[in-house]
Amino acid sequence: MSDPLSLPFTEARRQLSAREYVGASLRAIGEHNAKLNAFIHVAGEGAGGPLSVPIAIKDNIVTRDMPTTCGSQILAKFVSPFEATAVSRLRAAGWSIVGKTNLDEFAMGSSTEHSAFGPVRNPWNTARVAGGSSGGSAAAVAARMVPAALGSETGGSVRQPAAFCGVVGLKPTYGRVSRSGLVAFASGLDQIGIITKTVRECAELLGVIGGHDPLDSTSSAQAVDDYGADVDRGVRGLRFGVVSEAVEKLEGEVRTNFDAALEILRRGGAVVEPASVPTIGHAIAIYYIVANAEASANLARFDGVRYGHRSARGKTLRDLYFDSRGEGFGAEVKRRIMLGTFALSSGYYEAYYGRAQAVRARLRADFDAAFQRFDFLLTPTTPEVAFPIGAKTDDPLSMYLSDIFTAPANLVGIPALAVPSGFSREGLPLSLQIMAPHFAERALFRAAAFFEKETNYWRRAPKL
Amino acid sequence: MKITRDEARRIADLAHLEFDDAALERMAAEMTKILTYIDQLREVDDAGKIAGATLSETPMRDDEVKPGVSRDDVARNAPAWRDGYFIVPKVIGE
């Protein structure tokens, strides 16, 4: 039999026992992790129950049997007293948590270079970043260490690393998956997402972790759908809008690859036409005010008193706060707390936070209008392929702009999916982003599954 | 938007973050660059409304007492703990 980890879990779990499946995953992690640095913690042998399919969990989603570090010194020794709802649901459905994956500190980053545990390396080229902030989850799935992983999204942190690593990444509708146990970055944008090799696997997992949770009042009461029901129906007659303002400046291989993807949808009988979302170009500016404002409030809880790192230096309570936070947080987290504190501070609140929320309302209205005409909106997932490690660490703004196509979906709360769309001449993955209206995940999987069936890029694995 | 070193120090104080002079200088420069980019939002016409990511109002729940996390688990994560209390430096007289 071929390597079970190169198969979708929908097939592999029929061919081998739970113990063999989890064992194969742990062996693959043992073999590749030194090279990729995708995992921060790995479970011991014997993890999981009798129905186990192995899965990895981003290390900002709390688990009781392993630490949850958020990639930060400030939580280096933290073990949560409760478990995230998404993790409990996985365990109840027989999944086995084989490890916790590396991430940008507190999920703040687009390359997984801002981790206290060192950068994740891209399995397709280890001199390149894996993307971020769920870089460990994306690299682990791409390298066939696990068949699936959970990540988290605030502005593209599942889709962008999925694109850079050549795997499927879903950001569900805001409220589709409970945030209980997802360590808060920006509560109004955060959402747990899913990374798999194939669309069908992703659809099945959303059915497991999705649904209302009394522990998260923003989780939706809308019924969980049969998400995989339409994956074989094709795209005939479906309407895809190509976001003109986003794609007008595309060039090079990203442009040719995107145009080829549109052609595949047209050949399947889809209607593919230009769409307009006039304010989409402002998404990053809005995002870095709204997300950082929320982050500055959420991260105020790390004070060295109740849990997390406490500095041994200071003598007063004020010293304790400043020194614990100063020693515990990395540079990018401090930068974002500073920007967020500024945006909420007296004298600047209206001009920055108020302004950003008002333009966000325009963005929302622009998306609503576009979805009157189209079932889906399309862009590439990222404006470029995975960049070299170190290329953007000294230029925060250029790092932020790598989320230019993904952040809009978080700001308006819609679901969006990254699906592999080919490879560059250098052999790095390219990716198509499909966005759909709120709670239209079932249709999203239908469109993405058609594209996947026509292209089959998921079958190609990196050589490690 | 230009952030001076003094302004950066004021914000750092609000955020309970400590920087040395060189780091503060660097932070002020980076914030200036990022906020200058963000200033593009001034040019946009908006309807004066604000929006969130959800379609619906957040529902209220009943205010019922439910079991919390166990005290032992809380104690295990506490940097300093004695007799069921978090220990902090003396505050009175500071």
C-alpha cells in the first residue's frame, strides 16, 4: 500500500487501523519536524481513541493534555484548565490530536517567522516561509505529517499559509465555528479554520467542528449543513465574479495562473464575469486598525499575575506589569499593541478606529452588492508565491500587504477558501481564492471541489 | 501621521510596555510608516455607519451560575500562589 498519509483521510481510514494511522502520522512528524519546525508539541504514542484519525491543532487553540503557547514566551509553560470546543468536538467524533503546531506569536504575522520557537520552513523549498500565521498547520499537512489540521484566521492566517504550502484552507463564516478556547487576538474577526489536502475532507471536518456553542455567544444558531453534499455537482450555471479592483495590477505567473483558473471554471459551464468591490483596496488599512485595537484590549490580560510569564526583576506592581510584558512579548506583538492602543486613545479614536469601522461598513455594502449578481467572488489567494525567509521581517508594512486578498473576507465575515491552482516555474504553489456569501460554505465546497477535480494538484507532494 | 518619540512613550505607557530609547525610536518610525499608509482611509466617502462581521445581533443569555474551572488548575498556572490567592508585590504605599 502507498503511504497512507498521501491519501485523503476519507480513504486512508478505511485501509488501516486507528493505531496504524496515528502511528504513521507520529513517525512522519518525527522524520520531518527537525527540518520544517512545524510542531511545538507532539503527543506520545497511544494518543487518541479507537476511531482515531490524526489531526494537528494550532498552538493558540487550547488543549488539556498539551501546553498552549501561542508561539509566545509569555505562555511558554501554560497548560489550559479547559479544552476548546472545536477540540472537544473532534475528540468526541473519534479524532486523535497528535500535536500542536507552530505559529506567529499570538497569530500575529504572515510568515510564521514571529514565533518564539523559530520559523516554520516551507516543505516545497525550505529557504522559503510557510506563510502565516498558521504556518505550522499548513506545512504539516503539505508535508504529509498529518492528513488535516486546525488553524485560525483573523486576516488570512489559514488561507495564506495554505496557499504558500499548496493545500486547501478554509476560513468559515464568522460565527460558524465556536471561538471558545481559541486564544483571542481580535474577537470580532477571529475564526477557527481548517487545512486539508482535499476539499471533501475540509467539508467533512467543518461538519464536525461547526455549530452553535453556548460558550461563544457569537457562534451562530444556524443549523450545520451537509457540507459535502454537492461536491460532485460541478459548476454549470454558477456565477463567478472576478474582483476587478483586486486583479487589475496582477502580473507574471500569478496573473497567468489566475487567468488559467478562470478558464477551467468557464469550461465547466460557469459564468465568469468582472465584478466590482470598489473599497477592497482599503482592506489592509481597515484591518490594521480594527484588528490591532481589539488585540491591544485582549492582550491586556497578560500581566504576570494570574498565568503566563512573570518577570523576576521588578519590585513594584507597575514593574511587574511592564517587565513581564516586556520580557514575554515579541517585537511584532508589541508593535500591534502599540498601534491598537494608539487607535483607541483619546484624540485619535474617531480619526482612526471610528474611520476604519465606517469604511468597513462601505466594504461590507460593496460585497453585499456584488453578491446580488454573483454566487462567488474570485481573486488569487496571495499576490505572490512564498517569499524567502527573512525577506520581509524588517518591513512590517510589506509583510502586512501579503494579506491584501484575504483580509476582506474577515472584515465582512464571509467564508472563503484557498484551493491549489498550480505551481510556479520554481516549483512553488499557487492558489485560487473563492469567496461566498455568509453561511454559503456548502456552495463554496461545490465550486472548489470542481476546480480540484479538474486540476488534481493536491496529488503532488513536496520532496523532503 | 507622524509619531514622535514622546508620543510613542505616551502610548507605551498606556499599553504597559517598556522600551529603551533606541527601541522607542524604532517603534515611532515604524508606526509613522504604517499610519501613513492607513491615512488612505481619510479619502474614502463613507455612509457614517459602522459594521461588524455578523449579520445578526448578539443574543443575550440567562445570568446563571455555572461551574467554573477548577482551582487546582488555576493554581498550577499561577506564577505565585498561596492559600488560594495570587501573590503580587505590595501595592499600598506605592
